Amino acid sequence: VGKDVNAKGMKTAFLIIDVQHCFVPNGTLPVAGGDEVVGPINTILANRHFDLVVRTQDWHCADHVSFAAMHPGHAAFSSITLNYTVDGRLCDYPLYTHSKVNCS
């Protein structure tokens, strides 16, 4: 992380992408080490000034394609193949429980 304003006088921004309670150990969609990003983020915010701080959180409607319940016979945390990309390429897509709808 650089100084508050760089040598060219440009403004600064800090982006915090998709850091959510459900992604920490014992969360509804746990990610190994998911809680390890919180301390460094807090340290950066406490010690630097940014002109803009952006925090994002994704969510999905109850009938979103990412939920296993929308695919009979498929379990949560398994994958399905979707014709998902703009140019028609297939991709593997992980399936989740409905708990992510209320993840915050």
C-alpha cells in the first residue's frame, strides 16, 4: 500500500471484495483461513488514508443457479457444468447451500 497520494497526485482507493461472515471457519460456507484477511484489512484501514473505501458483498436470489437445491440429485459443494460464458464455453460451477442467501 502506497502513500496517501502517489507522485502523480492521483487519488487512492481500497477495495474490500466479498469479505463476509459466512466465509470464516464455522461460517455457513467456510473457507480455510477465511478469517485471516480481517486483521490485515483492519490494519491497513487504521494506518492509511484512502479517498475511497469500497466494500462489496455478493448475494443470490433463492432460485439462483448456484444452489444445489435447484439441481435435483446434486449435493451442496459438488459441481455442475454450465454453458455459462459469453462465447459458449462450458465451465464447472460449484453448488452451495441456500444459507448464502442470508450471508452477511
